[in-house]
Amino acid sequence: MKLRLAITKLFQKLTYTGDVVSVNYTNFSRAIAQNVLKTNNLLGGKI
């Protein structure tokens, strides 16, 4: 059940077409991705 809660916090919409999964990110997951990118840039791409 906890996995389902985590998925709902990260993805707004999940769709399956054949073997392809498409997702729409939530604002929460976008914020995480932006912070990871900033950290990566600050560390010179060493994460």
C-alpha cells in the first residue's frame, strides 16, 4: 500500500500502451528533479 502512495506523490497520470509506460509528473517530482539537476551541476556531474 505504501508503494501506491509514493507513486501518487510522484506521478499525476500513468498510461500503458503495449510495452510503453507514459507518465505526467506532479509538481513534487518536478521539484525533486530540479534540485537533483542543481546538485549535479554544483558537483560537476559527479553524482
